[in-house]
Amino acid sequence: MLGIIASVMDGVLIGSVYGLAAMGLTLIWGVMNVVNLTHGAAIVAGMFALYLLTSAVGVPPYATLPIILVGSFLVGVVLYWIAVHRLIGRPHLMILLSTFSVNLVVIGLGTAVWGTGLFNVPVSLPGVTWHRYTFSGTHIVAAVLTALIAGSLYLFLYHTRVGKAVRAVANNREAAELSGIPTTRVLSLSFGLGVALAGVAGTLIATMFPFTVLAGDAYQLKSFVVTALGGLGNPAGARAGGVALGLIEGLATQFMPVSWTLVIEFVLFVAVLIIFPRGVFAFRRT
Amino acid sequence: MRTDKIAGVGRAPIFRRPFFWIIALVIVAFVAAPLVGNDVELRESLLLAAVYITLASNLNIMLGFAGYVNFGSIVFFGLGGYICVYLISAQGWPLAAAELAAGVVVSLLALVIGLGILRLRGAFFALATIGINEGVQAFVSNFEPWGGAAGLYLPTTIFAPLGGPMRALWIIYFLLVAVMGASLYLSFAIKISKFGLGLMAIGQNEDAAVVLGVPAPLYKAIAYSLSAFLPSIAGGLYFFKSAFIQPSDAFDLGLSTEAMVVVMLGGRGTITGAAIGAYLYEELRGWLLTSQTFSNFQLVVSGVLLLIIVLFVPGGLIGWIYSRWPWTKAILE
């Protein structure tokens, strides 16, 4: 029993990082109705940025976070102008295909440079012991940092002028444009923010687990499950959805091999979308 | 508006249309070209082209006609391959029965899955198809009767009933060309039918189509299931030929992607486009694989190509030909 509780608690810690990644996805969806299929690539980019900065440049692992946050934000803004801007207002199929193709380019380059082998960034942190179980220090730090970043996103969205503009564009782009908000700039900013959140989440995941160039697809699927649970376009729901997914994973690994989690997550994803199309944790959007 | 006034629908029986004979000519060319001079190298290259054309024209039923992105079209190909190889190796079925079983089982599975996930609209459906690919691959990797991650092998004696390996390779090639031809005719028949018109209405505006009486969920599920049948048979033949199947080959995301690049390159929603796109892409791919600089960057090239098409030539090659020579619209479907 204690083992199950420990596993679930660890799942919640990890799940909060999934929630952070999903917030990036859901922010982009909420603001511009775009499903960002570069999401997995952004997560992997965050992982390899950590690997490069720690091994080649020698930056301490957690000091890479601000660098990666800013870097992936800028990449996201550039991506918006390359792959999304021209297609806003066209059938959604086109944006799906264009972000998918950017994903291919990133994964293709990554595979060509690093191959598909396993990478690991050693982060030495003391764990916290509870009865016979030890919670890894990296999991706890990741959950705390995730809470901080999510908190700052909340402050940004609800207590700054720019954040207000982002919410206005999410509610009604035409009305926002008529009120004098530079909507195109807000869209590119939101896309950048979404990619930055994915990148940082990738970095935090890489401090906890080994990773490969192809890991993005699995984490992207997790983000989709989380957004489906939390309701698409709902950052607060994403956080709750992330914790819920972590909880489910923690429970599931107690009863079946880890390799089955993807199957379970996918079934969950479709089931949730069909039964609760607005999300299980769909709080009223303000 | 009466349906027979709409371009392409209900105008003439299928064999009176020029495109019917164009498809027949393509099939004859595929059969005759390698036979002349017994050219095995050409046969192998055309075999790949036939697989691409099969995958692309069936993907086109969803992507081109109904406007639904199916990122997991390769699932049909891989599952077909697995069922066929499993039935032959473990149950000792003959090739023809195993192929038919693979096609029927995968289509039924697609119908069931389709009735479920096709209740999801637009982008949600696309996300679910990514999940299907991941989920099925994870399932097969853990499924012991199918060899798990290690896969299944066929013994070398497997070609004996077909008259030895040399003859078997020719037979498999002709069968794949037949599957390709059937795919083209299937797309053509759908395109000129009322069913196809319904699909295209869904692709244009699903809400309006539903209001006008198109049973959208049912049509989409049928289209999804139909588009599963021939790829699963092609998968069965393909993996029978290589006598080996493993999850990473069978559910190769790259092939799913290539099928999409092919459809967009040729022109979404057109049968000629899917076929020409597949042939051109196969040639390009052959060149990329042999080139020193690009052999490691195949995915990158696919990605860049797809991005350029989506951004700048959304109509693809056929879209360009249509706008340049409008009379071709009457002949090339």
C-alpha cells in the first residue's frame, strides 16, 4: 500500500511537469485555434539544449532554464512567422501539415546529428526519504520550478497589460483588433510563449529521465492527453490534467509493464475526447 | 441543384470516361515495362512506386476528399503485414487466404475505430490518428504471439508454393500492381459517386453538409474503413516479400509522412495527383538515398518539401496544371 502511495506521489511530481508542457500546447490552441505539432520537437529541443549547455559549455543544469526559456521563446516567434502566419484563417488542415513538417525537419536534423541513441544528463541532488521510499531530488525540484513558472504565467496573463491583450485576442480576435490591439504581434508572442513552455518542460524532463531524439512524439501525446483532460485552451485545466495523468501513470506502472503506458494514454485520450469534449477539468473560462 | 449538373458526378458510366482508360494504360505500363528485357532493377523501383501509389491514393480518400488529416495511415499497412505474416508463419495459411483475411480484419477494425474517433472533428481527429499509430505500435511491441519488439520471420521455404524465390518475386510484383490498380479505380469510383460527393461536401464545410442531409459520421467511417482495405493487402504482400516484419518497420512514421507529402505534392483530392506525386517522390527518394549529402537528411527534405507545398502551392502539381491548362480538368480526375 505504501508502495502505491509513494508511486502515486512521484507520479504527481512528474505529472506537474507534463502539465507545464501541456500549458504551452493549450495556450497556443486557446489564443489562435492552432494545434501546434512542433510541440514534441520543442520538448526534444529543450532536452538537447540542456545536454549541450551542460556538457559542452559547462553551465550548471538549473542555470540553463532562463537561457532555454528565452531561446525557445525567440525560436517560437520565428516559427510563427515562417510556418503559421501565412496560414491563419485557412483550413486547419494546412496549419496541421505545416507545423508537422517543421517537426519533421527538427527531428530529421536531430537524428542526423545525434542518432537515435539514449542520452542522459546527470543531475546530482539529494533525495527526500519517506519510510522505505526515496523521492528523487530532481523530481521535487522540477515540480517546484513548474509551480513557479505556472504561477508567473498566471501573473502575466491576469495582471499585466500584455497578458490582458493575449486574453482579449483569445476571446475574440476581430473585437480585439478593433479595440486597437496589435493582434498579429499578440499571436506571435503567444506562439513564442507556448514553444518556450514546451522547451522548458523538455529541459525539466531531461533532468529526470534519459531521452532520445525521438522522445518528442511520446511526450507530445502526453501533452495531448493532458489538454484533453483539462479542456483545450485552458492553462489552469492543463495543470490539473497534468497532475491527473501523472497520478494515472503512477498507478498504472504498479499493475502493468511501463511499455503499456502509451496504449493506456492513447485510449484515455480518445475516450476523454469523446465523453468529455470540453475536458474533465474544464473550469469556466474567464 | 440536380447532382448530374455538378462536374464529374453522374455524367457517364465509369468505363466511358477517358480517365478509366488512363488508369488501364498505367497498369499495362507497370506490367509491361519490367517484363521487356527482364529488368529486375526496374521492377524493384516500380514495386516501391506501386506501394507509394497505393498508400497515397488511399490516404487521399480521407485527406483529399473528406479533408481529414490521417497521420496514422501507415497503421493499416503495418497491421495488414503483421496479420498476413502471422497467419502464414504460425497458422500455415496460404498467401491468398492470409491476404484476404488481413484486408477484411483491418477494414473491420478501421470501421470500429472509425465510428469511435470520427466523432471527433477536424484537428481532434488528426490528434487521435497520431495516437493510434503510437498506441498500435506500443501494443504490437508488447504482444508476444507477434514476436514483440523482435518481430516475426518467415522461413525461406515460404516461396516454394509460388515456384521458388525468383518466380515468387515476379508474382508479388504483379499482385502489388493489381492492388495499385484497384486503389486507383476505387478512388475513381468514389470520386464520381454520390458517396464521394458527400465526402467532398464534408471536406468543404462539415456543418453545411450535415444540414444538407449528408450522414457525416457514417460516411467518414466508411471512407476510413475503405481506405484501410487495400493498404493492408499491400502491407501483407510487402512484408511477405521481405519475409520479416518488426514494429519499427511496420509502423514507420516516415512512411505515413511520405504518403502525406506525396498527396500534397501531387495535389490533394485528385487521383492523378496522388499517382504522379507518388511516382515523382519515389524517384526523388531514390536519388536522395544514393546522394552523399542527403542520404542522412531524408526526413528533413520531406519536411522542407511539405512546408514549401503547404505554404506556397497548396494545390500541388495538379492544381498548377489545372490553372495552366483548364481543359485538363475534364480528363484528369
